[in-house]
Amino acid sequence: MVKIVMDCLGGDHSPDANVEGSLRAMDLFPDLYILFTGDETALTGLLKASGADVKYAGRYEIVHAPGVITGEDKPTDAIRLKKDASMIRAIRILREDPSVSAMVSAGATGALVAAATLRIGRIRGIRRPAFCPVLPTMNGGIVGICDTGANVDITPEYLQQYAVMGSMYLQKVYGIRDPRVALLNIGTESEKGDDLRKQAYLLLKETPGINFVGNMESRDLLSGKYDLVVCDGFAGNVLVKTTEGTSLELLKRLRKDMMSDLRSKIGALFLKHTIMKEVQFMNYQNYGGSVLLGCEKTVVKGHGSSRPEAICKCIEQAYRMETGRLNEELTAAVRALYGEE
Amino acid sequence: MVKIVMDCLGGDHSPDANVEGSLRAMDLFPDLYILFTGDETALTGLLKASGADVKYAGRYEIVHAPGVITGEDKPTDAIRLKKDASMIRAIRILREDPSVSAMVSAGATGALVAAATLRIGRIRGIRRPAFCPVLPTMNGGIVGICDTGANVDITPEYLQQYAVMGSMYLQKVYGIRDPRVALLNIGTESEKGDDLRKQAYLLLKETPGINFVGNMESRDLLSGKYDLVVCDGFAGNVLVKTTEGTSLELLKRLRKDMMSDLRSKIGALFLKHTIMKEVQFMNYQNYGGSVLLGCEKTVVKGHGSSRPEAICKCIEQAYRMETGRLNEELTAAVRALYGEE
């Protein structure tokens, strides 16, 4: 049995999307057990309304924790003061219950990172946990980006660890053999960028067990030439959100243009399936959340705007990390990198 | 008369695109005079072949400087050792000839920044020149981004200066009144980001003469809610290149999909004008180059892949900066910011 805890508050479509997504995941994985944290009355009502109380009886439980943490809350204050918040309660369960192996949340990012780092703890040897979402590439594959915002002040060593953790994650969860790792930089030549990038380049080149292929310019993110991009959390955040923003704005524009005159409307009728394919392609709801790599237990952060399909994907990621024993292998890999500490 | 120097080597389509773009600009601006640096034989041939030797007689001259600087050259070495390079010669002319007010180049970025900073000099009080390209927004406007790669190691004060210079540039060259300035960050709340961003936020809030509206997340770059985004050169580079890369990849994908079956092909016929509109919209060739703000004389960097229309736009930017007396006003604004030094 894989037991996970689902933080049901904090997302734009919480708790409904969280519950519905969870039920879909329970359909997919018969050995999945879920603890829901949130407002007990609301959750009971939702589960009853969907018939889950009968269909999934014995496969879930509800933990009453009605407080919500928002982006306005200072992360450390939130952890200390909002003990009844669904996120903080979920973290506590993850820490204290050895049978619970993973957590999914679509709540405030800063609080989640802080709570995971302070309360769950890091894999021995890992300096900082880091986010690693994946995006679709133009040739039908995916590309992972580590980190996208967990750490804004970093060292070359962090980037090395992101490369090791991300490579293993892509192998375990997405079946990518020998992932091609690139360093995000402002040019492809080896001596580009600031001191951090220059040092990281040299370090990555010498790191055993990863397939470092050099610097990458951000315009090549979706090209399919790379499997994993490592970067500081600020640049990674810009990288992912710009990709998302540009895609959404362009598709919006295109759809508007297609309704602008009769001729376009006729064309749009013929092309509806093509456009829908693109919309689905760029819809981040289909690619799940950002896993937080490097924690002792699995934490997956869903997009704030996650709908049921995205929540379901997040759970799938957590499930595959668990069944793939990712954390055990990460622990071994970090030990190999640094020797016994 | 506005006299500018055009570096005719170093771009992907140099020197042909540089010459053709220059001739278009001479059509647009009857008081424009151009000095071409590059290989004399090649340039003479190109100008003769297009009939420019007759049509624009007395409005240009050729300076023989056949060396090329590439991205592989170390910037400081390039300046020191490649004195016969078209870019270095152009910089020298810009420095030494008081009648020449601006320079356009599509050559290596690093060398151009170094040469401009070391040889041309900064406006008194300006810490570092910075790039400020513009991109189209979804509501038909533009957004400027400063900086996109001139400086990767920066201070809050640099960001303040980018805000002052960029605001004035958008007013003078694009006629935007009271530009809305945003700080690129990983969240919109005031306390987001690293120390640099937090300090910059406070500094920008107190800076007179600019319209600071707060933090911006990269996904909102094209939304039309902001006129100018200030950021460090690394993040700015990621921001712009990701936008460009995502747009190009998406449009490529869309065009491929439209040819995938008969039904799509029919739809594409009806929608050809709409698609072309999008392609034109996202074509950075239409938006000119990155001006380097803060130098004593105007330097405009064209995209390495600039075609004639992009080169022409770069010249137009340089021309408008000159006729708008941007540098004089910048000098006054910097003096006002810091008092007499």
C-alpha cells in the first residue's frame, strides 16, 4: 500500500479539485490510500456527494485542519503559528507517521518549502531541497527543470546536487536513460555567465554518474535537445513561468484571431482538433506538479491553479517516486558523491 | 544630419542584411548619413549592385575594417588585439568623430558591451550601461526589458538606474507617457525574492520621477500590464530568450500540425492570413534591437540573426534616440537623481 497525505486547502480550486483528483488517482492505483487534511465538514460532504464514501470505503481518512496558508503569510510564521492549517497538519503527519510516504499540496510555495525543509528534513548530504517540474518538448518528450524557486541564493555545489537528483528522478519516474543535463546560461560557450555559472560548469563536467552536455540558452528549453536543465531558483522560476505565460498568451491570441471574421471562423472549424491538440499540449495541468527533490520524504507541489487532472498527476508522480524507491537511491547516490560523511 | 556608423560584419546575414537594412533606413530618413565598416571590396560591390552608389551618393562612406569578432573571442582580447575588426573600428569612429552620434551592430554581444563601456564611456553617474530591448504585448503595445545581459552581477542601485533610463527611453522613442515600471521577481508580493530584489523594491518605491508599480511575475510579461521590466542581466536574458524560443517553437509546431492531414490543410488555407499575422507578431525582426542605455553615445545591438528589416529598425531606434536627445536628458535625469557629483 502507498499512503499519501493530500493538503486540500490553498489551491485556487481547493478543496473540490483536490478531492476529485484524488479519487481519480485511487481509480488508477488500487493500492493507494489517502489522508485528506482540510475542513472536515466540507471534505465529508464532497466525498459523500461523489459516492466515494462507499466506493473507496477503507481507502481514505479525513483529518480536520481547516486553516489556510496564503502567499501573504510569511513562511516561518505560518509554520509556527498556523498549526491548524491543512498544509502544516499534512507536513506533521508526513513527519510523524512512518506509514505515510508522500504529500501533495497546491498551497503557498514558500510555506511548503520552509515546512518541508524544517519539519521533514533533507536527505543526508543534500544542501537544499529543490523543485523539479517537467515541461513537454516539441518532439514529444519532456524536459525537467531544477530548481524553479525553492532556493534563490545558491552555490555551484547546489547545482551539482540538482543535476544528480534530477537525473535520477527522470530515470526513475519518466524512464529516461542517461538524461542529458544542461546548465542554464546566457550563452552556450563554456566560459559564459557569472562566476557561479563558470564554477558550476567545471564542477558539472567532473561529476560522475551524470551526463552533462554543457550550457543551454533558454530559447532551446523546448527543443528536445536536453532532458534536464539545472539553474538557480530565480532564473528557473523565470524560465518556467515565461514559457507558460507565452504559451497561454499566444494561444489566447490565436483563438481570438480565429473568431475575428467569417473566413477565419470557417478555417477554425476545420482546424478545431489541431488547435485543441496545441491547447492540450501546452496545458500544464497535464504535466503534474513540481516534486521537491532532496527531502527525506516525497513532497509534490501542484500549480496553484490545479484542477482535478493536475492533482491526479501530482499523486501519480508521488506514487511513482515511492514505488521506484527514488529517495533510497538518491540517498545512495549522494553518499557515493561525497563518500561516507 | 544624423550620422551613424554601421558595423557590417558579425551577424548571421552580414554584410548583405546590414547594407540592405541601411539603405531602407536612408529611404525613411532623408537626413541620415551612414559610415559602413567592413570589407571594402565586398561593401563597394553590394552598394554598387543595389544602385546605392548613385541613389545615395554623398550620404555614406566605407571604412575598410575586414576583421570579424565572434562569440568565441574573449571580449577584452578582441578589443585589444583585433583593431582591424569592423566592430572595433566602428567603436573607434564613434568615440573619435564628434559628428557621429550612434552605432549599430549585429555582432558579438560580449565584445560590444565591453568595447562600448571601455571605449565610449558611461554617462556620468551611471554605474553600468544596460540593454533594453522591447517586445510586443498582447494588447498591441510594447514592453521594454532592462537589462537582458550586459551585467550579470548587479546591485539594487543598478536596477534603480535601469528604471530611470528605461522609463526615459520608452517616453522618448516610443511615446509612452509615465511608463509603468515593474521589478521582475518570483512573486508579486513586496517581500518576495532574494535580498537584491527586496532592497531594490524599497529603492524603486522611493525613486522620484518613475512610476514603479511593484513586482511582476514572468508569466505576465506580455500581458500589457507593464511598460518596463527591470531585472539583472541573467534573468532578463532568460526572460527574453524564453519568450522568443517558446513563440517560435509553438508557431513551428502549429504550422507542422496544419499540414498533417487534409482537413487541417483546408483549414490552414482559410486561416493563412491569421497565422501569418501571428508569425509577424512574434517575429522579433520587427521590433529592432537592444539599445545599450547609459553610454555617452548611442549603441544599438541587433539580433545576431538580423535581416534587413531588423537592421532598418535598429537604425530607426538610433535615429529616434538622437533626434529625441535621449542621452542629454538621461544625463540630466541622473544628475537630478544623485545631485551634482
